[in-house]
Amino acid sequence: MGESEMRRLMRRICASTLAALTVMIAAVWWGSWAQPMRAYAGIGRDVVSRHAVVIPAGEKAEDVLVIGNNATVSGTVTDTIVVLQGTVHLTSTARVDTVINVGGQVTEDPGAHVGAVYTLAFTQPFLNSLSLGVAMVVALWAVRLALSAALVAVPTVLALLVQARLHAPVSYLEKSVRRTGLTGLLATVGAAILCAITAIIIIGLPVTAVLLLLYTLVGCVGLTCVSYWLGGLTKIGRVQDGPIWLKTLVGATFMMAFGNIPVVGPVLLMVAWLVGIGCVTAWLWQRWSSRKSGPSSS
């Protein structure tokens, strides 16, 4: 299908939809829903009915809308015929520009001239696919909501547990965000290499699981540090003078809000994760180095 044909198809669909909506509004306005209709004459007349509609040969209609019943066309429909939950039968003398059928079928006798036919049948495979698609969308939104809630709840709970101990790792973050981010990137690459090496050996699989668990734990603590640091950047007096968990809650809320921005959000969360990994790694390295050099210096 060429570009010109695609544009023509889109114009037809838009025009057909607009025509159907116009017909429905006109039907409600003139109260024609309850009027039984069988045949219509007169060029340019719109047809709306919940009963069976028959357009005999030699008669014309502009737009036809049938809901919950069948339509038989032997005449001419200059624009669009829309049938919902019904069958469209086009005899050999039918002349129709566009046919739209939802929940039924379209039958054409030899000799019928139709510009375009669009059908949407609610068969079991279609309903199964529709249900699967809806379920996947709902599941995706549920997972996204759960991750957003965890992004706020986990740092806040960890801040309540560690309290003032956050100051030490956060101090590395306050000195240089770029340096802690680079440290986090190197630590992540190193953890990935170690996991890949241990995963090759079957015996090393438990070690891989332990490494991944430790990396995740360090990352969660790191996000707590980043949240506390972001909360401290706010100029809200109550937050500045409040407890550590309040600053962490405010920072985590900001991080969650920016993290839900399309395209940019995941990148910001990845940067926050690496920065958090970096500040915790630097703090742990400093503690290990001081303990190692402590006995020798004494």
C-alpha cells in the first residue's frame, strides 16, 4: 500500500467516523431511535435505526447507521453505512462508498460495487487477544505503581532504621557527585564481571546469588543516601528542621516523580542508582582501609 493510498484510507476512516457521529447526534435530536425503518428515498438523506433497514434499488441515502440489526442495500449509499452488531447484505445492484461493520459480517452479491469494507468481528480469538492486551496494560501499570511506591517506601524505612549513620556516606556525595557517580559505575562494572565469572561455574551460582543480593542491598542504601541528600536541598523550613526520615521521604518523593517522566525518568533513576552505589562503596572502602591500617599503626 503506497503513501497516497494510506492517506486516502485514513481520510476515509476519519470521514466515516465523523459521519457516523453526525448521524447519531441527528438521530438523538429528532428522536428517530424508536422509529422502525425499512426503506428510504431521497438523495442525501441520513438513515438511523435499531430495526432492520432495507434500501431498495433506485433509492439513495447519504449515511446509514443501524444498531443491533441487519441492513440490506440494493440501492445507493453515497457515503458510509455503519452497522453495529448486525449483518450487511449488498445485493448485485448495491452501490456503496464505505461499509463499516462491527460485531457482524458483510456479504456481497456478484455485481455489487463497494469502495471500501472495514469489519471488526468480536470472535473468541479477538476477545482473547483483547483480554490479553488489557491484562498486560493493567499489569504494566500495576508494576509501575508498585515500583513507584517502593521507591518512596524503601528509602524512608531504611532512613528510620539507620538514622544518623546516613551522614557518613552522604558526606562523600556532598563532596563530589561526579566522583561518586564514577565510583558507582566502576563498582557496578566490577560486580557484573564477578557475577559473570562465578555464574560460569555451577558451584559458583550460590556465590553469584549472594553477590547480586549484596549489590541490591548496597543500591537500596545508596538510594536512601541520595534521597536524604535531595531532601536536604529543599528550602522548606519544616523539612530542613525535621528528622532524617522526613528529609528522606521528601527526597524520595521528588526522585519518584522525576523517575516517572517518559524517556528521561529511567535515565535519572539510573544516575541516582550509580551515585548511591558510589557513595556507599566509597564509605565502605574508607572503613575497611581504616580498620586495616589501624592495628599496624598502633
